[in-house]
Amino acid sequence: MRDMSSAARPLARVALAGVVLVAGAASPASGKPNLQASDIEKRIYALINQERVAKKMPRLQLDAKLSKIARAHSADMVRRKYFSHVDPDGVDPIDRGRRAGFECRRRSGERVTRGMSENIFQNTTWDRVTIQRGVKKYDWSTAAEIALSTVRGWMKSRGHRKNILQLGPTMTGLGVAIAADGQVLITQVFC
């Protein structure tokens, strides 16, 4: 298990298994933006479909049940402090879908494929931290910046890019969880 806290923004981490732009308001006391997970999800969804449309591909439909599965995985990663497609109990994306009553079947010609594919990403609520006279100063990220850096990270990764741009899936679900330490865990599932 890897500790997910740090004083400086880590390079965002990505892993793979088989935009409406509205800035978040800042809290007056700290300047920290009041980020909403649902806002980040909407922005990521819009950016993913922008990538698909740019490649002349159909848009993915956002599915509420898939989003519930994705949100639960992101929240679990925050709660139990891990970053993986397989949780500490050995449950993987396909198992999570089945446990939620979701069986993904896709037909490609004569072939039927079962199971969901999944992208995950670890981000932060800040872009940079500087320390002056022992006091940390954060350069906070907006929901738009978090969404954009997440999708850019996925698009730079061959496997994540493949999940985003494959023709088979027609639906997606997104789940964002924001930890107290400023880590942002993002899960996208495809069916």
C-alpha cells in the first residue's frame, strides 16, 4: 500500500485494466476552491467525448449505474488508501460490476465480449505547494484543471487511450472522490 500524501504535487498516476467549464468558488479563509466531485465528473465526461468526436467516433452515453460503480471504487480507494484496479480484497472491475448487478456484454460481429474496462487516475486539488518561512502555500487547481490533467494523462497512456477510443463500448460511468488530504481519485468504467 502506498501513502497517498505528499508536500508537492506528484506526477499524476494512471493505471489500466482490460466540457462544461465552470470554475469552483474559493473559500474565503484559505483560497481553497470548493470542488464538487460531480462537477469534475461532468467535465471529464465532456472532455472524453471531445476526444472521441475529434476521431470521428460516436459519443459515449453516461450511464447512472456505471457511474455508481465508478464512484464506489473511487471512494473505496480514498477510504482504504490504495490505488489499484483490484481492491485489497481481490475484487476487480468485472467483479464490482457483477456485484452491482451490471453484466456488460458487447457484440462485435459474431463475437460477444463480456466484462468492463476501467481507467483510474490519481490527481490532487493543488498544482504546486511552496513553503515560505515554514508556511505552506498552495496553488489550488480548479475543477476544469483537474479534469483536463486527468484526460491528458489518460490520452498519453497507450492503454487508457485505447479504452477511451475503442469502438466497442457505448456507455461509460465516472466516479470522483476527493480525500481530506487533497488527493483526487478518479475511476472511469466502460461498457
